[in-house]
Amino acid sequence: MLFCDTDFRNRFSGRVLETKKGIEGVHGMTKKSRDAYDEDRRPSKKSSGSSHRSSGGRYDYDDYDDMDRRPAKKKSSSKKKNKEQAKKKRRRIVLFILEIFLLLIMVLVLYFVLKVEKTGKVDLNEEEIIINETVKEKEETTMKGYRNIALFGVDSTTGALTKNTRSDTIMIASINQDTGECKLVSVYRDTYLNLSNDKYNKCNGAYANGGPEMAINMLNMNLDMNITDFVTVGFAGLTDTIDALGGVYITVESNEISHLNNYQLCIADDLKRSYTPVTDTGYQLLDGLQATGYCRIRYTAGDDFRRAERQRTVLTAVADQAKKASPSSLAQIANNVFGEVYTSLDLAEIVELLADVNNYTITETAGFPREENRTTGTIGTKGSCVVPLNLEENVKWLHQFLFNDNEYTPSAMVQECSKQIEAETSKYVGSK
């Protein structure tokens, strides 16, 4: 019996020593560590609630969710439980990151929606847009893969972008969606055309009378186009866009300086902004006001034809600068210019265009009617006009230029417009 007692004591003392060594090995030799360990091993006292509480007196709900209040199992089971807890923790982190990411997306979407709505985004009634049957057939052949957008620049500093203001600039941007190549065509604002209501006059009157819808119909009827989208910008919008890009590089000639400065002085006065006169000739960086003033120059050789060329030059320079811009700069453009833009493009299209800016290249620009088939003259009480001597021939050239269609035959609608233009203008300017 004594042997048994001694043996029991020896074995018990050995286990206590092993346990103590294990404690010291895991938690260290400091008293603080040992006390912490002892505290953890004390039976928890009952409280008024059923929740577990940490030694610090605060509830740790993440730990609480993973607590296993069942008796301890084998080491292999403990390792498995630790792995499961680690997986749960990682899943919580991933879910948290996803939630933050989705929240950011929602904020960005809301931001752009508000900005787009601020512009006065308009949904054109496509049933009211005129696209003749000949063009609809061409959409499946020579015009397939091209997206055509009307660009209008209005003579406004007051935000009057919807109508009741003449379109000082009329352009067609034709984008080859397969290659990213873009061609620009200026339709001279004084061109004598059907305004889409069987009344013939300077084509910039279409926007003033019926806004972008009437102006688009004017282009589609006279030029055999399929345009359904547009962007309209005023002086403030163009100025802010160029400033957001850090300016544009333009070659200024000596006979342009005085006119440039006079125009930017007038625009600066209307917009209540200061301006910096241009003093040097040559290739240089122009700010928003300077470049907008440059677009307005018409009192040099070439008159309005040269002005339209300057406008295409500035737009090309804007596209070049946009390619160099950072995403933050493009966001600044969206913030500054969208309030001065009137457009049919929706949120998704605007975001897509901004994202793909580096994929587009303006390869060629031209003016309509072409030089070889136009003249100018005073058409009765309608004033000085640009007259397409043969609208059919001009439309043939246009489709060759934009779509590489060398065998295009103008529609019956264009043929009728061509005959009417000749009938109303021949006594003033002759015919061809």
C-alpha cells in the first residue's frame, strides 16, 4: 500500500512538472504570462446573460460566433477547428472587401448619373428621326460597322443649348468601330439645304428652329446619313474641356493673332473670366479661352471655310490631349464640362467613350460641300450662302470619303433636294 502511495505520488509529481514545463514553453516564463494562462483556465462564473466575455470585459462577437462550447477533443480535431476558423476569418475579410468595392461602384454610378442628368440628357424620339430606305439598306453593307454622331457647337455663353440658337459649328464624326479610325466632316453653317421641313435656307437655322432633332433630320435628309446621336457644346463647355486637359497645341499665324485676342476678349467678358492675350506666332500651347477664340476666327483668307478648318484642328488637338490624360484628368473633364453639354448619349455610352479614348484616332478631316462643287452668293433675302452646285455629286463624294463607297448612288430624297436647291439658287449663282 505504501509502495502504491509512493508510486502514485511520483507519477503525480511528474505529470505536474510536465504540465508546468508545457505551460512555460507555450506562454513563456514571465509571471504575467503564467497569470494570464491561469486566468484562462479558471472556470467562468455565471452571469445574468448567456454570452461569453473576454478577460478584458468586452464582447468579441467574431470570436463568439466561432466558439465551441463543447468539451475539448483530440489535437487533430483542434487543428481542424483552427483551420476552419481561419477560413471563416478569411471569408469575412473577402466579404468585407467586396462590400466596400460594391459601395464604391454605387457611388461612382450615382455620381455619373447626376452629372449626365445635369447636362439635360435628351432621349430623341427615333420615330421622328428621318432615315430613308436607301440608307437603311446601306447600313448592312458599306455603312456597316460605322457609328455616326452629330457634333453641334452653338454660339452661346448662357447655357442655351437646346434650341433658339444657331449652330455655329456643324460636324459629323464617323467612327469605324472595327479599327477605331474617326473622320470629321464640317458641314458649313451657311450651306443652302432643306431644313427637313421642305423649307430651304442656311442649314444652321435647323437647330435654331427645332433643336438637335431637326438639325439631325436636316443632315440625314440632305446627306443620306443615319445619325441618331448628337453632342452639343457651348463656349463654356469647350473652354472648360480644353482647360481640364491642360490646353491644346495649335500653330498660330501672324494674321490670326489680333482676331484671336478680340474673340477671346468677348468670350471672357461674357463668361466673366480673365484672359491672357496671345503675343507670339508659331506652334504653342493655348488655354481654353485662347483656343475657343481661335475657333471663332473668320476674318482672314478663307472666311468661314478656314474657320471650319480651324474648328477641326482644335477638335483633333483635343483628342490628342485626351489620349495623354490620366483617368483623374478625364474625371475632371466630366465634372467640368458635362454641365455645359446637351447630348443623346446615355451613361453607359459616355463611360465607354471615356474608357476607350486611346483606341480612337482622327485620321482625316474635310468640309462639305467640297471645294470643287460649291460656290457662294447672296440668295435673295436669305443672305450670303454656300451653295452646293450639285448636291448629288457632293453626297457621292461624302460617302466615298467616310465609308470608302466608290459606287454610291444618292437616294431619291437627295435627288429631289438637289433639284430644288438648283431651282432656287441658279438665278443668283448660276448652275453646274
